[in-house]
Amino acid sequence: MALASGSESQLHNPAGLSTLKAPELSANHSSWLVDTSIEGLGFATPLGENSAFGLAAQYFNYGSFDVRDDEGS
């Protein structure tokens, strides 16, 4: 079993933000199959004992693909 904590936990386990001791910034990039990729950026900072504030954004790129109409052109 994995436990997410820190600024990277915002999307999967928000309770993990409560373990922050200092502000954190995270960035990630993953290349997937068939020219798809995902990027993410997150920031979190502790507000007091067992509380924190965080912002996160993710972008999924589907790559390029050919578009066809009903007639196949």
C-alpha cells in the first residue's frame, strides 16, 4: 500500500497535506502511449498544525490524429 503525502498528494490523498512541514512545489511530466502525455504542477504550504493549503493543475495531451469525415476524406 502506498501513502501519498506532501504537495503531490493533492489529487490522490488530500489528507496527506496535513504532514507538510514547509512549503513544497512539485512538477511532473509523463509520456504515455501513442504520443499522449500528462503534465502537472502543484504547490502546497502548511497553515498551522495539521492544516495546509494547496493548488494543483494537470494537463493531458492527446497528441495529434487524423480526422476523417463520413466519406473517408
